[in-house]
Amino acid sequence: MKVLVLNSWSSSLKYQVLTMPEGDVACEWLVERVWIGWSMFTVKVNGNKIKLNKDVANHKEALDVVIEMLLNGETKVLNDISEINAVGHRVLHWGEIYKDSVVIDDEVMKTLNDLTPLGPLHMPPNMMGINAISEILPGVPNVAVFDTAFHQSMKPENFMYALPYEYYEKYGVRRYGFHGTSHKYVTSRVCEILGKDYASTRIINCHVGNGASVCAVADGRVVDTSMWFTPLEGLVMGTRSWDLDPAVIKFIANTEGKSINEIDDILNKKSGILGVSGISSDLREVIKASNDGDKRSKIAIEMLCNRIKKYLCSYAGLMGGVDAICFTAGIGENSDLIREKVCENLEFMGIEIDTEANKIRKSGIREIQKEGSKTKIFIIPTNEELVITKDTYNLVKAK
């Protein structure tokens, strides 16, 4: 069975074509800087890495480019698009309706559309991917794999807000958590490497990309995670603010005469690294500007690192210690600067980073703690697509 995986997210898209049950990857794509300007396409096929830039305005246009290149030229891996037997989608939100992955039908699509207000930055590109591929491959089953599912083992005292309980009962106002497919994958890999049982390992995952979250896992369940009701909360991100005093919203509304929707747009699309630096939502550009002496860019970087560090310390306290820390996703995997700043001055917690090992750039899984460090520090490339593929294959095979 050939499975196409679409990981259609806020400013990036990942695609893979895999053969199941073997799990062989025919090709993989990464499209970066969607919405920002000239998008960067990176294709890995037949042992080669091909890079190109194209001006695509949205996720639908990016998908059109990918489909065209799957069938033609040096990136060709399919003779006909009908060779695709199933499509797996990373979908942000399940509300409290779907607790596991589900085959998409009209009823599911209606529910996902209804859940869009819970993820205004992510659900639209998720839905765009589903709608676009459904037009291209009518009749081919599509499966939604939910980003929130992994976190549903949190206890009520950790997922509830201290609001009137009726808002939870009526509207599902609670903490959901996100990046679940990534946290699920790297947690399992850490346990494999350590040779320890999932139920007896204390792990803190730092998924740091344009979107970012920290997740603590202990006793076989998620203890806590930094993203809450929507992906807006938690860490400083590319365009999203972190935790915010709600009074700020009222202050801006009254002072500038902005509506709630306008402020929501500011918090989701004009804040975070972009808002503080004034340079870009792409941390690579902000680091370069900081190195060139830009003060606001330096502040943005320090805010990000300090915020991650706060979560590391608080989660270690909740778990009574930590056996391993894992950095993953675009920034977590590739920025030695961010990893070093996050880990510095945490020796009192048994977290000791080897700064030289941290600077070595190579692919695959790495350990970057000093010899004798009580806490292991890993860099593990995430593989959300594999998690999505397995769920898609199992559901479609069972039909």
C-alpha cells in the first residue's frame, strides 16, 4: 500500500510517499516559508537532495507544485497519481469528540470545520490539504491523525483552567496540548535508546520550530504540556505570543479601538519572534541579525530560551527529576545556540551540556550531554509522518 502523508502546518508543509507495511520512504518533501515570501522546496529522492525556490501564496499552491513534481522529472516517483492508496493528514484538533485517528467522511469534515476556532492558524491549512487532495484523488480514503491525542492522558488537575466549571462543560474550555505526533514519536525513541520502560521514564521533550511546545512525560502518561487551549499559549513562537495577561487584550482594544478578532490576528500572526524582533518569524534570520548587533533580535532569542528553561525547571519539579531531555523539530534539531542557551546554568539539576558535542552538525540521533551528566540530552529528528502513516495504514487496512 502506498500512503501519501500530508503534514500541512502554519508556515511549513511536509510530504512523504511511503510503502506500507514496510515503511519504505519513496520521497520526502519540506516546503518552508509558506505565506512569508519565496518558499523553499527541499526534495529527497533516490538518494539525492534537490532544492528549489518557488513563489507560492498558500498551501494549496504548494500542494499543486508537489503533485506535479511527484509525476515528472528527476523528482518523479509515481507513474500515475492513482498509485496512491491512502492519504494520512496531521490534523490539529479533536476537541473532545475524537480520541484516536479516524477515517475522514462528510460528518468528520463538518466536525473539523466546527473546531476551526480552536486552531485558527492551523486548522485552515489542515482543511486545505484535505480538500485539495480529495479533489485530486476522489475515492481514495483520507485519515485524520490528531495532534492533540497524545496529551489526553493528562490528569484533570493539569488540563483544567481555574475558570467557572460550566465553561468546560458547555464549550470544552480546557488545555488540550499540541505537537502530539512529534512528542509521541520522540518519547518512544528515547525509551528505546535508554532501554527503559515507558512507564518508568521521566522525559521532557522540547519541540522547537516555528511553532514550539514542551511536554513532560512520566509514569507512562503526559504530565503537562506548554500549549493549552490553542497553540497560542506557552513558548515564544515564530508569530505567536506566549502566555499573556488577559488584561492586555482589553487594554489594546480600548487604547487602539481594535476588535477581538483583530487582536486575535495580532497575537497569532504578528507577535512572537516576528513581533519582538521586527525582522522575521524565521529564527535563522533573527539569529543573523542578532549576530550583526540588532538588539531587538537578541531580546527575542533570549525570551525564547528563557521561556523553555522555565518549563524545563517546572516540569522537572512536577516529576521529581528528569531522566532525559530531547530537542526536536527545525530549531531544536539544528540550532546549537538555542540548545546551549536553554541548558546553561542547569547543572544544579543534573543537566550538563557538552558544548563542543552540541556544535557538531550531523544527521540522526545524537547525545550531547557531558560525561557524568545525570540527565541525558538528546537531539532526535522527529518523524511525525511515520506516526501518521502507521495509523493511516492500520485504519484503511481494517476497513
